[in-house]
Amino acid sequence: MIFENDQNDRNMAVLKLGEVVEVLPDQCKARVVFDEDDSIVSDPLPIVIPNSIENRDFHLPDVGEDVLCLFGSAGLEDGFILGSIYAGEVVPPSSSADVRMVEFADGSKFTFDRSASTFEIEIGSTRIKLDRDSVNVEAPQRVSVTSDQAVDIEGAAVVNIKTPTLNLNVGGTIMQLNDSSATITSQDLTFRGNVSMTGNLSVSGNGTFSGTVHAPNVS
């Protein structure tokens, strides 16, 4: 059994290493089997977490995971799961003392490296990396930014956009730019300032000019 019958043992807390056999997510509890104690299975044990009221954490050990348990004098009814340990062939996902990370079963992970001041998120092929000077986002499919109000993009030096095709939709005005052409569709289009053009100009429809128009010398 977990506790001896000696009176001196009944008033002592006991640490036990066991293996999770069942998790109870709705209670944030788990049952643990103790092989060294005739494979006895505990009652549902609360899992110790950092916060549970204003800030609320939620994480559970997996079935088969080794956990360290603390029991009081009441035995199996008076215990807690303090946390998991790496044991046997299970090794930590990092060997650096500067790294704090969480790695999930599907390969996703969150990593903070205090030595480099970098925070990385990896979910499949999607990666987000932040450091003191930059934010980098990589995604194999779509990156979307949506707001019910304003979206501000400001670069103190320059804003670079590099893409095979750029589409801008502003109400009924549509602008499409690609590597060989640019098309602007709008009910009214106004240019203010000087316009310089090199190449041929083709106009379909009527033209109205205000000011001096210099036509080429055709002879």
C-alpha cells in the first residue's frame, strides 16, 4: 500500500512517482497507478497549475505519462499531481538552459530563447518569429489581416511589397498590377500633378483637354 500502518508515517506527507491511467478534463484531475504499490490506482487527483481564478491555466498530462504525486495523511483521497518528469527514453525537446518551450503532439511548438531574445511559433509550415528588431511571418497558404476599423501600415524608411500580382479593391475602384501590366478600373480617375509617359498612348473615347496641348510635328 502507499502508506505503512506505523503511527509515525500517518502524519507525514509522501511523494510517489506513478503513471497516468486516466484524465478527467472537466475536473482538471487524473488517476495514477503506482506499480511499486501493487499497481494500486489512485482516486481522481487534482493537477497543480499556476492559476485558477482570475488567470486560469489549463493543461493535462497524457495517459502513460510519469507524474510526481504528493499525498497527505489521508492516503489516496488526500493527494495532488505536482507535475511530470522526463524518464526512460523520453528526452526534453531542448538542451539549452536559456530556452522555455512547449511542444505539442502534432509538432506545433512555442519557444522563447532568452539568450537571443527571440520568440518563435511553429504550427505545421506556418512560422512566426519575433525578436527585438523584427517580426517575420511565413505561411504556405494565406496571411489575412481583418479589422472593423482602420488598418495602419507605416514604414519610417520604406514599405516594400513584392508579389507576382497585386490587387487593390477600394469600393468600386479596382487596381491590378502584375509583372507586365497595370489595370485601373474606376468610374472617375483623376491624376494631379505632372504626368510623364514614355511609349505609345492609345485612347478610346472622347478627350477633353484644358490648357495648352502640344502635338507632335507631323510632316
